[in-house]
Amino acid sequence: MYAPRFQISNKILVNVGQIEAAREVIENAPLVPDFEKEFRGDAIIRQVYHGTHIEGNDLTLSQTKQVIKGESVTARERDVQEVINYRNVVRFLDQLADTKGGYDQQMLLQIHQKTVDRIVSLDKSGVLRKTQVVIKEEGTGNVILRPPSPQEVPFLLEDFLAWLNSDDAKQIHPVIRAGIVHYVLVAIHPFVEGNGRTARAYANLVMLKEGYDIKRFFALEEHFDRDLSGYYESFYEVDKLHPDISQRDLTAWLEYFTETVAQELNKIKEKIRKLSIDSRLKLKIGEQVALSARQVKLVEYLSEHGQAAMRDLADVLPMVSEDTILRDLKGLMKKNIVDKEGSTKAARYVIKQ
């Protein structure tokens, strides 16, 4: 049976720690239903737009939103169809995530069929490839990767899925397992076309099924799309190690993948924290208030710790002078958000009751 080779490096440990901390904040944030709906809708748009843009889709973000809403746009028919397809894939993942049991090849074939619907011929849609494919470098045309032969594909998938459903695999952190799925499916390259989107979708499925849906707020595709060179380079660092997939060390890729998840969740966490603070302040003061990024950090700290001296707040904003922090605090006091207790250097600052 296939067993992935990798080390739990310090970088992976740090990334997973950040993932868990962000997950805790996001899942326990007291967001009202309207905000949750907005966050999910935004995540879907980002997933679909960046998930197809990675593969060369020319639709803009605005056009992608229009297509998702069912509106017509002037664009290549294939680009529009790719967006429709990936939106259907995202919906399908939600259905699959709610099913009991493990992972199987049928799920993979169904995801692929929805990914390439009306783009490739029926005999290649949701069907394992029967021809050899190669990955060429854009521009030079040099072959940079030769995936396994079509004869090997069914056996490699069967072996990999057997491992994914095994007790040994279930002992591995779900995010790391999702990263392994992402890499191995790309490396096997089971289809003639649509491998990247299918592999990313199947990896997302693992996170959704394993309790890491994070309220469906995340879109890893955005990070990959914005860092295409780093994304492809992290694959290549592993690909070049050994011609046999089972002998490759996935550590470098898993460091990149877990860092991507950590960065995405931290971004969402900070957005939720600010939204939570803004909502509480609006309820308290009766109107929306505009705070700078520094003031948000100060309010967050005071909300969590109850009170703080200047030396505490200097640690919150280590690259900022005390005079600047004091100006920020005076601004918060002027808005009736913060109170000052005492008038000497020992003064403490608290959220106004």
C-alpha cells in the first residue's frame, strides 16, 4: 500500500498551530447570519474565479460574479462554461462532505465530470486517461514532467485511496492529509484535462469532511493563483526527487500547503475580529465608527485583557512610538470607546462601560 514520505518539520508545526488558532476564532465568532452568508458567498466567488484563473481563464472577477449570478457576459464560451462548471463543483463538494464513509474513485470521477462538462468530449469526461500526457514549460516547450503511464493510473489511484481510507492515514492531521491528496492527484495526473481543478477540489473535500470546513469561509485557490510561481515551484521541488511517486519526500510541498492554509485562515480571522469589534462598537455607541488598523489592535487587546498600561500596548504595536500610540488612544477616548484610569505613567486604559 502507498504510504507518503514526509517529515513533520518545525515549519509545518508552526503552520498547523496557526491554523488551529485561527480556526478556533473563526468557528466561535458570534457572527450574525447575514454576515456568515456574505462570507460564504465571497469565498465561493474567490474559489471559482481564482480556481479557473489559475488554468488560464480570462474572465475578470466582475464577470465571474455575473456568471455565478446567472447573468450573461460577453466572453469566450469556454471561459464562461469553466466558471459555471467550477461553481457546480463547489456546490457538489458540499453534498459530498455531508455523506458518510470514506473516499473513493467514484467521487473523483464525478468531480472531474462536473469540472470539464461541455469542455472535453464525453469519452474523456469523468474517465481516466488512456493516453500518455506530458507537462511542458510555457514558452520553451521543454518537458518538465512526465506523469505515470495510463496503464499505471488505475492501480496508483486504487493504492492511494486505500491508504487515504486507512487507520494510519486517519492519524495524520486533516490539513496535512488534504495537502498529500492535492500533491498525489496532481502527480498521478489521472485525466487528459482538468487535473489541477479536480485535485484542488478533492483536497478541499478532505478538509470539509474532516471538520475543517471553517464555516466554508476559505478559498485556498486565491493564494495559489496570486503565487503561481511559488505554487508550481513547490511541486517541482518534490517532483524532481524521484521518478517513482511513492519514493518522493513531500515535506517541502506540505510546508507550502500548510502555510497557504494558515495565511488564508489568518486573513479571515482578522477580518472577522474587526467585524466583531465594529459590530460591538456600533451596538454600544449607536453608529458605525471608523478605526485605523492600529486602533483596531488596541481595542482587540483591551477587549481580551480588560485593561492595559502603556507598556502593554507598546508590546501590541512594537514598531510604533509611544507618542503615536497615545494619539491613537486619545482618538479612541474622544469616540467614547476607551477610558483612562489614573493620570500618571501608571495610568491604565480600559474599554468604556
